[in-house]
Amino acid sequence: MFAITNPDSKQPDLTTSSRRRFLQGSAVAAGALVIGAYVDFGSRKSLAATPQDAPMPNAFVRIAPDNTVTVLIKHLDMGQGNTTGLTTIVAEELDADWAQMRSEFAPADAKLYNNLFFGPVQGTGGSTAIANSWEQLRKAGAAARAMLVAAAADSWGVGAGEITVSKGVVSHVASGRRASFGELAAKAAAQPVPAQVKLKDAKDWGYIGKHVPRIDSVEKATGRAIYSIDVRRPGMLTAVVARSPRFGGTVKSFDATAAKAVKGVVDVVQIPQGVAVVARDTWSAMKGREALTVAWDDSKAETRSTDAILADYRRLAKGPGGLPAARRGDVAAALKGAAKVIEAEFAFPYLAHAPMEPLNGVIEVTADGAEVWAGAQLQTVEQATVAAVLGLAPEKVKLNTVWAGGSFGRRATPNADYFAEMAAIAKATGGKAPIHLVWTREDDLKGGRYRPMVLHTIRAGIDSAGNIVGWDHKIVGQSFIIGSPFEAMIVKNGIDDTVVEGAADMPYRVANFALDWHRVDSPVSTLWWRSVGHTHTAQAVEVMIDALARAAGQDPLAFRMRLLDGHPRHAAVLRLAAEKGGWGEKLGSGRGRGLAVHESFRSFVAMVADVTVKDGAVKVDRVVAAVDCGVPINPDVIRAQVESGIGYGLGAALRNKITLTDGVVDQSNFDGYEPLRMSDMPKVEVHIVSSGAAPTGIGEPGVPPLAPAVTNAIFSATGKWLYSLPWDVEALRSA
């Protein structure tokens, strides 16, 4: 809000008490899909959006008498740095001084703060934060600047064209008059919002594309940043939930006698997701849950083990019944006439998100409705879910977005699962006290939502000249979109784009191409995981391309470049990565170099990886990345996100997997689901392509090319293909 801020105002008091009363809720089951209206999630391919024509400084910019400028951030920052990027955009057009810039999360209000790519939904995902806000915030910043100039011109009796703005100071050179933003804030707030604004030319940018300190660094380094795990309310109780050890299991009966005898336990209540133990502190709640006796009904639960599920996938891949996701030419005839045919199977396990801050949130039933504090990622869905469980209108739920300690997709659940749990516990306990719901690490790993388990099979052929003549591709896996509010926009002709993205639309020139998707259903709950379908399609496509190049006796770089005609941005990042990565240099024994290129979220990333393989152990020595994500708002943040994507992708490729035994998850903590260690992290170089195109996503595109680049390097070092992830390094020892 472009307005004077009360100098006596403070940050919201997280311990201020308020009168509470229990609000009778509706019969809607907690955790069920409660969004009745159609939710337009936007096209994941084009992400075409038109920002509001009129500038909206009142919604996004707040200038205080103390001369601080606060940008209201409509997206969740879970560590990816979008608060810095979004604030940079405003500071640029406002001509502010970076030292005066601040950020604050916007309230839940889809009318003002909707994601322009999602439709009437406020939320963060798909690496859209910067891309969808680019024009919107430029206009807001430019409009706020124009209002400051108008206020100064009116005060000084001069023409607006005679006034300049630089580093947060408004000046009239001829008269020597100067004023800070804070001094002009009151009068500027009364100025009309200009209908049209002139945006800066790129040559005049002082912040965009340059180094600025991250706006959240000091708060996080000093511990002042508030996460939901930090929120405390007067009289607050902590809740943990006993959930079925098998997905799809439900409560048959329970005995809370021993649990209630644990010191500190206040209540034990059944909710649709399981049995909640409510206590005065987290430890007591956990001990109470340990003492709880629950009998589970597994009649509709997943009871298969991982090997049995994979065997079922393989049977499906060999049979008919797949849905056609892409078709061109005559694949069967092309493969029949091919000089060489390569066949490969790529298996991918369930993967946990494992954010450093496990899921948690605080809910308080109030006289007027309810208030929630959480790392909210889909605010509109989460607000509506809490409202439905408590029988409230959505506007009666005040949702406070706070910092989130990671997400990687986990907090963006279509049914707002942990928000529904919070609301259900508050309802079941009569709203007598604020509730802090806490998921433990074990809860997260054993009962969370996972990147789906997926199987790819590919048969591809080349002719005697090394041209790809045919490509037959089958994918077997679950959909987490079908049945969600996002289905109408993402699923076309029965095909879930999040399963086939990066494969159905691969950039390589192949005249005869077929891709089928075999959909499977399971009670195991799945969800988007950092870079979604690209996590597996990039591995399958880029490793198969390398295998075909090797079969043709051609250099993998030259082979790709020949097939990328018509895709100049793919070719440009691939060329840059190869140049900076020393492609073509001779390496010693046991060392290999591989490359890969992939587009995701409208950004293009190529990687060259160097590995050393010794006694069957793989060490990734160096990764050189080239990235084209349009206008680079904050190069330091871009590099950090690509480095992060490399680390995240490498951990999954080296060893991460969620497995089931008789339907029960085997892993429970970081001893069994080990994250990447610093000793595993390679040296990383990130080279950013200079671009005038609109900015695109960067939070996720650093993940997909990593695994195939390293897989191809492993082959270069050993002559052995490790198609599936995580890599079976035992196969290297037996080679």
C-alpha cells in the first residue's frame, strides 16, 4: 500500500491474546478437496499471462515516513530468493536506494495478489514468481515514482519534467531543492495513480543484472526471520498426528488411555487423517503418540512392496493401453528399417522432498473466524480449505504467510493437507486454544507426498549415416493432477502434462516419434517435486540421445547440435557450456566428461560434468552450467539456484529413494534418506546468457540436466550405461 505508515506501528505481535470461541464447522472432511470453483492453473507450456494494464502501486509499494520502502511480496519465499528479485524490480523503476528497501509477505487476497499464470489463485510454483510479476511490479514501481515526482512538483511549484530521482532522493536541480521518499510519502499517497507509466530502458538499469545483497540475509543470519516453527501464541498447544503406516489406511479404533497418562498431554482426538495428540509441548505430544494404540483398516491401502510395483509397471510398459501423448510419422516402419536400434529402460523411485523445516503451522480460532501462520505456498487453496473445515467464509480466515525453510514442491498440495489437519484439530478440540501442528522428520519421510515412481522404456533407431529414424517411448506412472482443481488446465485429452513434459516436446528433430503414457493408480500420495516431470524425462531423453550418438560413432555435442536446428536457445547454452567446460579435451584413465541440455519452465540449461570413477565409486569433480532465463534480475541468486539445483539433483541421483515393504515406507530419517553432503558437492561454474527476453523460471531448471550429464560422463569413463536413478554403482564394480 503506497501510504504513510504509522510510525508507532510494529510487526504483528505473535503473543497477543484474543477472545476465542469455537465456530461450528461444516461436514466437509478435512483434507478433502474443498475448492468448489474451477481453478485456472494456467498453461504450463506457454505460461502466457497478461498483467493488469493499470499500475498497482497501492497493492505492492509502501513508503514510510522513516524513508523505508516495503515491497509486498505475493509469493512464498522458501529460500529461493524471490523476495530479493521482486524487490529489485520495484527498486529499479522507483530509483530507490537499495539500503532503504524492505520486503513483507502480502496477505491472502487472490483479487489483488493472484499469480497471473495461475488464474484467480494466489500461489507460488512452477518457477513463476519473477516471470509473472515482472511487468506488474515494474509498473507498480514506476507509478510510485511518478506519484513521488508529482508530489514534489506540486510542493515546489515546478514542472514534473524538471525533477529527477536517484538513490531515493527527489531533486530539483535548478532550485537546489531535495526531499527523501519518506518526506514526500504523505503527499504522494494523495496523488492519483497514473493510468500509464513509462518503464526504464534496459541501458539505464542500475540494479537489474547487477549485484545487490539478498534482502533476507541479515534477518536469517541473526535469527530474526520468523518461520512458522517460531510462532508462539498465548496458551498455544502442540499437536502431532498418528497416521496410517500404509497409504490409504484409516483408523479402525484407538485406545488413548496410555497416551493421556503422559505428562503434558492435554487431549487426544480423531480427525479424518488419523489421531491427533495435543500437548503442552512438542516432546510431550510425541511421547503421547508413542503411547497411543491404534488399529488400522488397510482394506483400501497400498500393500505392495517396491519390487512388486515396479514389476507391474514393466508389464504395463510391454502391453497395450497407453494414451498417446505425441505422434508423428510411422515409428514401427522406421525402427524396422533402422541400421541400429537401441533399447533402454529407465526406472525412477519415489522421492521425498525433505525440506529442512518439516511441515508445521499455527491456527487460532477467534471471535471473528480463524487466523493461521504458515509457510503458505498456495494461499487461496489453503485459506479456502481451512474455511471449509471450520464452516467459515474464506475471508473469515486470516492467513499469514511467513518464511518457509524449504519446500521443493511439498508445501503446494492441491488439497492443502497440513492446513486441513490444523483446522480439523482446532475443530475437534473445540477451538479452546491455538494449535501448533508439527510434522516430525519421520512423519515427512514415511507419510509425506513423493515425486512419483516412474518407468520409461525407449526403443530408438539410427540409419547408416547416424540419423535418428524412429523413437518409441513409453512412460508408466501416477498422476497427482487428475482429480485435483488443476486438472482442467493441465490435463489435455487425458494426458497429464506433468508426466510427459520434457519428453513429448523434446527439441530434437525426429521424424518418426511416438510417446505413450500408461497411467497407474495407487494410494501412495504423490506431488510435484523440484522440476516435476523434468526430473525423469531429462534423464531418459538426454541419456538416450548420448547412447544414439555413441552408437553412430559421433561426438555427442556435434550429434545434438545437428538435431537442434530450430532451437537456437538450446543450442546457445549447449555451445556455451561445452566451451567453458572444455569439451573435447583429453582426460586421464578413469575420468569421463558428459553433457546434457534441457528446457524447463521456459528456461534453458546445459551442463558439462566431469567425473572420476575408481573402484566402482563415482566422484563428480566439476559441473559447468550455462543458463538462459531471460533478463537476469539477480545474477547472484541465479547462480545460487543453479548450484542448489545441482546439489539437489545430485543427491537424488547418487542415493535417494523411497522404498516400500508390504506398503510401509522403509526410510524414516536422514540416516536412510541421506541428503547430499558437502564432500559430495562438485566444483560448480555457472555462466549466464545475456538476454533481453522476459525473465523466466530459475528455481527448478537447474535440476533436470545434472543427472544425465553425469550419467553420460560415467559412460565416458567406464563404457557402461547406468540408465536408472539412483545410479547402481555396484554395476560398475562388476563391470
